[in-house]
Amino acid sequence: MTGRRRVLPLLTLLLGAALGYGLRDRLVQDEDPTPPPATETDSDTLRRQLVETRAWVARWLPQPAEATETEAPDYSAERVLYDQYRLVDEALARLRPQTPGKTDLYVVAFAGDGDEDVFRNETEYAEKLFSERFDARGHVVVLQNNPATVETRPLATWSNLELVLDGLLEKARFDPDEDILLLFLTSHGDAEHNLYVGMDVLPLDWIGASDLAEILNARPFRWRVAIVSACYSGGFLDVLRNSTSMVITASRADRTSFGCGSDSDITFFGKAFLVDGLNQTDTFRGAFEITRQLVAEWEEAEKQTPSEPQIASTPLIEAKLAQWRQGIRLGPPQPFQPAGAASGGSGSSSEKSTKQ
């Protein structure tokens, strides 16, 4: 497995400077044909050319009214990173043991992008929905990137995901033969089928479709449901599917999904699947059919290219999910309410859920 830290901006800057130098030199020469002094050294020449280059570039760039600095996060990045083992241990310690002879559902909700509250809203609503409506209280772990929760919830990172999955298999918390793992991931996605993971200045690695498959396949979770809410998330479908799994994605492998952004409370897919679908039916397949219809209607109304949510399932996982539903007491529908005080809007923004 390899991390996906982005060094392209720096490389692009250096390459652009190297390539643009010759063009700048030719243009500056046309404007100022005066030759350099005969006594000018190589160092003097380089210094003079750098000054001229900056001045020339400045003429072509828009000038801000006043200089602004990037706002620093209101937490210690070092402290946050060192706190992760403690926060994961505390989250695992709050879980109830699995019930012998009964199929329990365990939910791991993962909010990858810490720059928009919409993803926090979805994971915290998933926690509420599965705890109160689907009898999974004490069987839900939320991994979340959000500045408001860095002291109370583990970060949604590659490392923490592995720690939580390993922790589920310890101390009789999860029985791989009896229980079902539901993994709900929500974030931005790119066309190469990578899930964006990041928050402010923290050095976090993105998670690709093949990476997630390796993470899951390395552990004995026989029965699993993976739900990926992101642009291009259909690229996760084939690598995650097997004979005992269900995979649901917010879009086709080559399509974007919609509804994120700072003005949104919840994505199109999150609202359709979690809030509308699972409050109207107790089956994931039934919720998916509701989702497919609603999302298509909303996208058509906003004249967007259809995202076309996807599903892959098998008779084995369908039978196992039916067994789980028979053993739970279904609760009432759960109203949606944004988790973050800064959240606004109605969840109907059509801004594409992609960060590239």
C-alpha cells in the first residue's frame, strides 16, 4: 500500500518557473534592450534576472486589495495526532460485546473531508439512525475529520480505520461468522477512484479503491456491507464485491455525485439513502431503490448529468441481512438534523462532490 500525499503543486511550481524563465527573458529583453554591465558577475546576473522576473510576473497577476494569511487551525496538529490511539481505544471501549448465537450489525462510519460539515453531518446521522432505528446502539464507531470534534472523536484516517477494524475482532466484540460489518464512507472522490482524506494541515493519506479492498481482505470479515458516498465511487464496486458482500455507491465509476459544499447539510445520496430510504424501509436494497429514484429526480430538476448510484449484491449476503433483521427490534424513523452549528442550507446544493 502506498500513501497519496500530494506533491504535484510544488513540482508544478518548480517546473513552471523553469519553463517560464526563457519566455520571461525573451519578453523582458524586448522591453529593455539595455545590456547588463560588463563587470556583472554570474551571481549578480542571476539576482538581477530574478528581480526582473518577479516584476514581470507581478504585472500579469491580479493584485489583492490587501495581503491575507492562511488561517491556522485552532488546535495543535501534533497533539491531535498523538491523541489518536487514546481516542480509538476509548471508542472501542464503549462498544458492547456481540451477542452469541445472534447476528449483530457493527457500523464504522468514516467522514474523510474535514473542510465541510456535510460529511460530519452524514456520519453522525448514520450513528443515530443505526443506533435508534436498527438496534445497533453500542455497535457504532465514528471516524471523523472535523475541527469541531478533534478532541472527542478519532480522525477518519487510513491508520485509524485499520486500528478500529482490528479492535472489533478483539475481546469478543465481533464474531466474523455471525456478525455483519457495515462500512459507510463519505467524502470527495476523484476520477482515479481515490477517496479524499484530509483536514487543514494534517498529513493524511488518501484511500484508493484497491487500498480499501486490501484493508478489508486482510481481515476475516466474512459478512460485510460497504457504502461509499463520493464522486466516481462506482470504481469501488468491483474491487470490494465478493460472494458474501454488498456494495453500494453514490455514483457510477465515471460520474460525479452531488450535494456537498459549505452551503449543504447533506449530500443527495446521503439524504436519499439514509434519511429517506432507510426511514421508509428496513432493507438496504429497498433503500437503494428509493435512492436511485430520488437522486434521479433531484438531478433532473437541476439539469445535472445523472450520477447513477450502483449496487452489487448476492443471495448469500441478502439472506444474512434478512437473518439480522429478524433478530432486531426496528425503531421509529429518525429525523435528520445537522450536527455542526456552522451548517446551513437545505442539502440541495448541486456543487459536485469532488476534490482533485
